[in-house]
Amino acid sequence: MKRQISTYKALSVCIFLSTAISISAATAAQIDRVVVAQGVYPVSFDPHRTTDIPSRVVHANMYDSLLVRDKKLQIAPSLAESYERIDDTTWEFKLRKNVVFHNGEAFNAQDVKFSIERILDPNEKSPQRGWINTVSEIQIVDDHTVRLTTKQADPVLPARLTLIFMVPDQYVSEVGNEKFANSPVGTGPYKIGKWTRGDFVDLDANPSYWGDTPSVQAARFRAIVDNASRVSALRAGDIHLMTNLQPDYLEQIKASKDLAVSTAPSSRVLFIGLVNTKEGPLQDERVRQAINHAVDVQGIIDGVLLGYGHRAGSVNGHLLALLGVDYQSPLYEYDPEKAKKLLAEAGYPNGFEVNLDSPSGRYPMDKDISQVVAAQLGQVGIKVNVKIHEWGSYAQKFNTHNVEPMYMLGWSLPSLDPDHWATPLLGPDEPVSNFKSQNIYALIDEARKTMDPERRMAIYKDMNDLVHKEAPWLFLMQFEDIYGLNKGISWTARSDEAINLTEITIP
């Protein structure tokens, strides 16, 4: 991999130097609108229509949920001032008073009922249904009190509710889903301004916001797919915060007097799904295990990401570690000869041909990683045809089971509960699950209804070991999130990938 590392370093240095622009004057100038650049544009402004983080990053500044994760990643009040568990299946939430939506409508219990029922309605086809589908009844006690009843004991409900944004019943019912997505209304600290699909969206501070007045009064989220272009824009002062800074640029950004870097261990795990719900070689466990033995994941981390990543070998073992649980994922040994042996045992001594879907610009070096994986699988006889996609169209593919037998996906949910890695990705009838295993299903179900925290963690350990063996994925890595900053702003990266404009200050 040494030659590969040198190639990536040389290429990045050339790009960096060719786009270098002095920004001393830019950083000194007053920042009237803070500009954040992500690699992709939000899929939708309807917060119930997507599951991807870039969309949610924008949504979280426009909408509020009942509960949130604070800066320390602890569950904290938001639209619900307090909550309590009445019994194993009943939770009561006291809602904040004097909250209004951007259009002036008062927020109340009916909006909570509407928002949750909208996600649960099968006709709405919300990809978030699995996040909240344990809820069986929403009872309005009064205008500012709601009780949620679950089908079974659900220890994760408070964490789930950090993901569910509240929308206005009256407005959405009057205008319909399409107009709501184009003219969104929330209760959040910012309301939507000008926007051009695929390019940018402006957010302006909400003067009627129930919380503290933010330091940043105007912001813009831009979509800049190419990493080098994002770095160039950062150096020019055209943007003030960029996501997914490639490791190649890290030391050079740190060395600039006008720029800074903020990093955090990510809750995101990157994998390549191995679909067993379609006819073909990937239905055989030995083939899936062979694929894992055939790819030098540590070499990819070292050569493509320059060491900024950590190997993963299960569905949520990396998250358990972040939460302080004593668990270390088992890892597949890089062993091409063993891979060939397993392929032969499965009836594919000469390999086979398969397609791999990959996004471009969504994750650090995503298409590059896919191409290296394809090349290494080719060494054991598996011919991989890599198909590169723009993120918006790709999100529609994996949300509708319309992926190729192999597909790349990075998964992170700000709930920070292990269930939200297990259920959406490997649970039955889930929009983004493309793997069938009754054994895994059983453990997911058991963990979801176990109220004893220690027992839950023990179940997840057993589940992770089973997932490792059945190999529903080519296990890749846990990211290290790296952000580039203009020193005209002050902000600290979080492990849940949130970019809350209210946490940015302008010194």
C-alpha cells in the first residue's frame, strides 16, 4: 500500500497548491452569513422523508424534536420540558408552552400526535417508520401533555424521540406534502430563506424562537461535492465550515494561520452491504465471508484515509465502545488464499461478476474506497463493476431496496442507541435493510424490549458476534470526523455529526 499512499499524497498536494488562495483579508472581514459546505445537498426539506445525515444537519436547525442530544451527547429537553415513564409501555411528556411555528401557528399536543402518526402511516412511506414503530397509541391529555403507549417495553423511546421532528398539523394538512417540502415550516431557531436545489439553502434566525437568541443570525448550507473545491472555497473565505475534510489536507490546513481543524471520533460506521435477499452468490455465507477475507481494510485505512479511521467488524460494536461498554468487535483477517478457498467451497472456484453501487462525495474518499475494494476482490476472481452515483439519486435507491447486490453505505443516527444501527440496517421489513436472517431478527427483537440496561448490552454483544459470522456486510471502518474551519468562527465537532448553528460563535 506504500505506493498507493504516495500517490494519494502527491495528488492531494498538487490539487491543494493549485487551488491555494490567500484569505487573510477574507478572515478579517465581518462575516454576515456563515456558510457551511457539505458534500451533498439535502434530499428533502420535509424532515420525515429522509434518513441521511446531511439532510438532518439542515433539518435540525429548522425543526425541533421533543428531546435532543446536548453538547455532551446526553438526552435533554427540547419541545418536551420533561418526561416520565408511567409504566413499561407508557410515557408521558410535558410540552413547552408559548412555542410557535415559523408561520405563527401555536405548537401543541395535536402537532405531536400528527407528526408521529404521519411517520407511522404506511401510506406516507416514511423511511423513518422503523425509528418509532413501537408506538401504538398517542393520547392527548391536554394541549401541553401527551402520552405515548408502546406495543411492548421500549427502553429506547427517549433516544428515538431525539430523531423525530415536529411539524404543524394545520399547515401540512392544508397545503399537502409537496408544498410543505418546498415551503417548510418548523419551530426551530432558523427558518428557510432563499434556496436553489442542488446548490444552496439560506437559513435566517427565527425572531419568534422560544430558545436563546443565536450568535449566528444568517447562514447558508452549500453543496460542494468535490473535496478539493471545498478546501479551495474554505481558503478563499467563501465558506467558513466544511465537512469531510480529507486527511490529505489535514496538516496543511492546521499550518494555515487563517484556518483550523476540528475532529471527533465518529458514531458512523462505513460498510458495503452484501444483499442476500436476491438470487445469486451472496446468498451463501461462505461467499460473504470470503469477500471480507479478500479485502485489506487496514491497508485502505492507512493508504486512502492516511490512518484516520478504525476497523469495524460488527453492526454497532464501535458505538458500544463510544458509550463505554467493554466490547471489541471481532475482525476478519486479510487472507486472499482463505477467500479463494471459501469461494471454491461455495461452488465459485473461478469467482463471479457482481455490481457495486457507490456514492461520490458523501463520505471521505467514498468512490476511491469502492474502487480499491473492487480491485482487491478482482485478485480473488470476483469481478466488481462499480457504479458511481450522485447522492440525491443514491439515497432514493437505498431507501427503496433498489440497490445492486453490493452497495456502500455509512450509517449514523444521532439517537446514539445501538438499536438504531441494528434495527434499520438488519431488521425485518426495514427500508434500508437488504439482509434476511431470522437469528439476527430474534436478537434485535429481544434487545428492543429489554428494560435492564446491562442485559441489553449483553444481547448486543451476542448480536454483534452473530452479525460478524453471518457477514451481511463487507465490514469497513468507523470514521474519524474531520472538519475544516475558517478562524472567523468558533465551533467544536461532535461525535453525532450535528452542526447546530446555535453552537457557532463569531469571535
